[in-house]
Amino acid sequence: MKSSFYVLAFLTCFLFGMGAMFEFLIWPGRGMIVASGFLMLNFGLLPTFFYQKYKSSRK
């Protein structure tokens, strides 16, 4: 479970970084990249994080 969290964290940070670079350079597609990063953060990384915290507190 921790490896999936690390993969999701890396992909989320990567998407935010690429979105920031595209935003600064005013390249097309920047909105889709940033939106993908937010979706991955809200529906992938945060639920995984809170599930891990819940699972570790139940032991």
C-alpha cells in the first residue's frame, strides 16, 4: 500500500510541476495538466493517505 502511495505522490507532484512549467511558458494544454494534477490529488492521493492513517490507527 505504501508503494502505491509513493507512486501517486510522485505522479501528482510531476503533474503539478509540468503544469507550472507550461503555465510560466504559456504553452497550450496547461489547464488540462493542472486539472489532472488536482484530480489525482483529490481522488487518488488524499484518499490513499487518509486510508493509511485510518488503517494504522485501528491496530
